[in-house]
Amino acid sequence: MQDSAGIGMAASVGPCASIPVEHMDFIRQVLDRVGDKWSMLVIAVLEGGPMRYTDLQRQIPGISQRMLTRTLRQLTEDGLISRTAYAEVPPRVEYALAPLSRGLNDIVKQLIGWAADHHDEIRTNRSRTGTTTASPTARP
């Protein structure tokens, strides 16, 4: 499918209709990154201001050191958070939301709030169908 300028478009209608086909792979990568549970929680927690690594780990129950380190590195690479290292003894590093993530933060908070608001209903639906956890490989 092509628009009037001859650029291939991803879909004829819907949210993907205005996105050129050649951009879709990258957009899916970005959505995978910002839609990741740990990324969303890091972004939401950093709303309150800069935080040190150990403070982030305390604020996000269940995240391992490896996953927090990986998530912080990826979000920094994408320009969604900033990492500031201070020349002190002992060394101090802080992470903060970058300007690029300000609008994303509002979306993330809404999604987390929606999940919290509908927790009981979703849990009930899962127990009714015999599903206790979400599995990326499970098919209906």
C-alpha cells in the first residue's frame, strides 16, 4: 500500500495507517522497550526525581540486579532516562527522567493505574479459565 507520495504504508486504516512500512520494525522495537514491565516501572518510579541505583531497586519489588542494570542501560541508550555520575568518594550515580520521557511517564502511570484498578477482575477471569499467570507462549 502506498500514500500519494508513493511511500509504502503499513495499513489502510487504524493507528498504523499513517506509519510508513519501513518505520514499523523500529516502532515495534520502541514499543517493546517502553512496554516492558520493568521499563514502565522504572519510568514511573523516576517521576519523583533523580534516584540512585539502590533506591530504584528498593522501589521496584521483584527486580533483580541484572534486570535493573539492563533496563537502566537500555533506557539510557534510548534517551528516556539520564545517568549522572558524580566524582565523589564513594562514587555516586543518579538516574532521572530525560525530557523525552516526560510525556511517556503520564501514559505509563495511566497504564499502571489501570492494571491496579482491574487487578481483581483480571485475576477472577484468569482463575475462571484456569490461567494463573500470563505466558508469552500460551495460545488460546
